[in-house]
Amino acid sequence: RKEVEQDPGPFNVPEGATVAFNCTYSNSASQSFFWYRQDCRKEPKLLMSVYSSGNEDGRFTAQLNRASQYISLLIRDSKLSDSATYLCVVKGSGGSYIPTFGRGTSLIVHP
Amino acid sequence: NAGVTQTPKFRVLKTGQSMTLLCAQDMNHEYMYWYRQDPGMGLRLIHYSVGEGTTAKGEVPDGYNVSRLKKQNFLLGLESAAPSQTSVYFCASSRFTGELFFGEGSRLTVL
């Protein structure tokens, strides 16, 4: 089992739709969680950190479920500009904060 | 704000040639990383460093060497390039628990 797993998609949704991505992780001691966005042929950029209590940034909501070991990203009112690959990132513990990336989930928002 | 800067951004090599990719960060981050990204494979960690003078192997270290003589610089070397090393290389840096900041990537083609 991979340490961090994501559904690769693609998720193909119309503008205005709500879409949710999940990411599961295998290390129960993981401490830090992030969602990154990567546009085609560009570097990944931080979309949001994921906090235990859940957090929201405009149309984006991230949640963490430690018991089931997954994090989620919800995008409301999808825009064409949301089309990208969304990467889940998990950092461990025990003195090792080396991040592990999921392979990414592709989102295509169409008119 | 420069953030993380990678040089060169593009390079074409012949099999057997050597080259060095330079990563520089101006955020005083302790951690630095080199990733490669290939279609369908996601980001794979080549080597990383948790501080000046230290380096460690990641998931796919074979064929690469690294050095971190100064805190702000992390060099990735290919001693004898192979076509399998054709990829996009990303450097990143971070604090201990924080988000990763990426460079714009270096596109390497080995003929």
C-alpha cells in the first residue's frame, strides 16, 4: 500500500459544480497535511494547509479525519480556472518531517 | 522575493555527459529537497537535506549525487546521464513542519 493515495481522476465537472477529493495516508503518526495545486508544466503551489478542526478559504474547504486517516478537499462553485492537478501532501513524525506526495487528482472544469 | 530558484531551467544532454542542477533559497529554510516528476508517476523524492552539510537518499537516488555545502544551496549532480533521467526536476525547501516552496522546475532531456 502506498503511503499516500489519491484517486487520479480525472474529475470532469461543469462550472458551478461542487467537487470533493479524498486522500488516504498510511502512517497514523503523520502530523502535517497540505493540499497543493499544480498547473500543467508548472511547479506545485500551496493551496491550503489542513488543520485538525478543518479549515475554509473562500470556496475551498479542507478536512482531516485522523481516525480514518484521510484528508479531503471540497471545492464549491467550480471555476474554469480551478482546472489543475491537486496534490495531497503528508508529513510524518518521529524526527522525520520528510513530505510524502500523493500522485495527484486531475480536475477538469468545463463550461 | 526570489524564494526558490533553480538553474538551468532547460538542458539537453547526450548519454554519458554530466551536469549539475543548482537550487538556491533565500528563506533560511533548514530542509531542502530534489524531486523528479514523470508523466503518471507524481513527484518522487531523489535526495533531501535536513541542514547544511547533511544529505540523505530519497525514493529514487540511483544515478544522482547531491551536496549542501551552504545552507541556501542544494546541488543535484548527474555523473553519467542516461535517457531514463529525462524528466522535470523540482527543488523545494521548507521549515521543519511547514509548507514546501518549490522552484519553477528544470526540464532535462537526455538523448
